[in-house]
Amino acid sequence: MAEASSFEWPLRVYWEDTDAGGIVFYANYLKFFERSRTEWLRSLGIEQHSLRESTGGMFVVTETSVRYHRPARLDDELIVTARLIEKGRASLIIGQSTLLKSERSSVLLCEGTIRIGWVDAASLKPARIPATILDRLEAKT
């Protein structure tokens, strides 16, 4: 399936995820990536709502790059992955993929990178990621 250092999150495709032809609408892969990133951070003990309350900061998406290989369809079982590629003082680059779950192997459907930046929640100005978050990422990845 995914690389050993990747977080994996299962997902099933519902009607609401598809277009009129029963194919996952391309923009919904970004939603799938968002959910997987959020659950990955949660698995590391980093809950975004709590962070905003305790630090006054939050992560925002600043850049995306997505490549589509094959379509997912209604009722497909997927695995959406997330893994840290690069860690900076104010941003992280996360590698993500969507795989079709199969009994024999997984098929890559979509892959991309997402840059998330840390900002002050009130002003939305860039800021440094708190050391506690960087330490947790270092210890767990």
C-alpha cells in the first residue's frame, strides 16, 4: 500500500463525491487530502482547533500540486495517505496520495503535495510554527 512512513486513512466514495457519470469530481481529491492531513495531525496529538485556542495560530493551505492518474468511482474503497516531506520554520510540505484499495494491491489514483503555512489566526499573517509542534513532528515522523 503506502510507504512505511505514510499515515493511511480509509474512505469510501459516496454519491456526493461524484459527478453525473459516477466518477469522483476532481476537486474532491483535495477534500480527501484535507481529511487525511487532519487525521494524520490528530494521530500525532496535534488537534487544529485546540492549537488555535492555545497558541492563537493555525495552519492554512498556501500551495497545492495534484496529478491525476486514474478515476475513482462510486462505492470504491480508497486509502488516502499523508506524510511529511519537508519541515520549515513557518510551513510544512505534505506528500499525499489516493489509492484504490484492492485485495491484491493498491492502484495509485491521485498524488500531490500540499504546503501548509502557519499564520496568526487573528491577522492571518505568517508566523513561525510553535516549537512544540515541530518537536512532535520530529519525534513521530
